Amino acid sequence: MRRETLALTLLVVFGMSACESDKAVKVADEAETVSDKVEDAPAPAEEVANAEAQEEDVVANEEAKTPAKASSEVVRNDDDTVIDWSTFPLKGEVLQKFAWTDFQGQNAVVMVKELRGKTGGAILVTHARFNADGSWTKVRDLREVIESCEFDLVLDGFVGEWSVSDVDGDSIGEATFAWNSDCVSDVSPTTFKLFMLEDGQKYALRGNTLAEGQGGKYTMGPEFATAPKSFEAHAKKAWEAALPRIEGLFDELPDE
């Protein structure tokens, strides 16, 4: 009886040891499997770094294609990498174009000339503001039309360093430009106009070019009476800077 009891006890002990050994092997196998998966998977820090790199690439690409955002400062930015001029709402033979950002966002002015019929023509100007969806909203349109001209048709546009300003300091950009439009057959003064635009409001100087000491004078629009004094001063300086001058044309002609 004792022998049977001892044999049974040994069998139970050995059986339990075998089971524990099998469990140990299974746990070791599972641990190796988990270890393999961890090594194959990218480290969490690397995943975060990759995600940040992708976001930076996307943001960089979007910024490269999107005009500058609103700014409390008025900043000129005519760069073709900033402005997609092909989407601008005014088409034609471009005479002048310029752009800027202010607290309302991205703005641009484009001036084109257009021939009409056999002898006519026009100058067209549009000030537009860029929208978040990639479209443009027109702020103001101007135009000068010459129905017909049997002589020389003049359609010229003028801009300069004075074309973008914020002389009243309200963070809204002023756009200043000029044009020379007329039908001429000699060298006498021709029609010349200078405009300031601020948020759709127009301020104009209307006069003529300077030719051989003649002309060069202007009349200020009545809208300057209620405008900031700095507008009048800026417009006068821009006029002097942009005014076409023809002088000395006859100095070398022989006496009759």
C-alpha cells in the first residue's frame, strides 16, 4: 500500500512539473512573439516625428500657393509666387499691376488696355481682394474709353514706389496709379489722371501731361475735402513723380 501511495505521489509531482514546464515554454514563446512585433513596429517617437514632418510639408505647400494673410501693416507683395495673376477677374493686355496685404487680407490692382473696333480703345482698372476659397471679390472698377481716334491713340499706365501706402495709418492700404489716355496728332499736352483708392473709395487728380512747358496742371476732386490731409499730400507727390514730360523736343531743329 505504501509503495502504491509513494508511486502515485511521485507521478503527481512529475506531472505538475511537466505542466509548469509546458506553460513556461508557452509564455516564453509569447514573449518572443511580442518582442518581434515591437522591434518591427516604428518607435512611438519616430511616428510622431514622421507625422510632424508630413504636417510641415503640407503647411509649407499650402503657404506657397496661398497669398499672404491679413496683416496690421500694409506690405507690398507683387511676387508672382504669391499672386496667381491668371485667376484675377480682369483680363487683357496688362499695362500695370501691383499687390499688397493689409488687415483685410490680400489685395491687388490690375490695369489693362483694350482695343475696340478699328480706332477705339479703353483703359480698365480693377481693385480686387483675394478670398480664402481662391476666388477674388471686386472692390472697385474704373475705366476710360475713347470711342474712336483717327490719329494716334494713347493708352498708357503708370505706377511706382508711391503706389502702395498707408498715409493715414489705419492699416488699410491705399492704391495709387495713373493713366494717360488721348487721341493726339501733335506734341501738345494730353489727358492725364491720377487716382487713389482706399477700400473702394476713389480720390482723383485730373489734368494733363507736361509738353514743352505747357500743361502739367491738375484739378483735385471734391472728395479730397473730406479725406485725411495726408491723402492730398500723397496724391500731389505721386502726380509729380508719375507725370509724363516732353521737353526739348524742338531744341535741335534748324531755324527756318
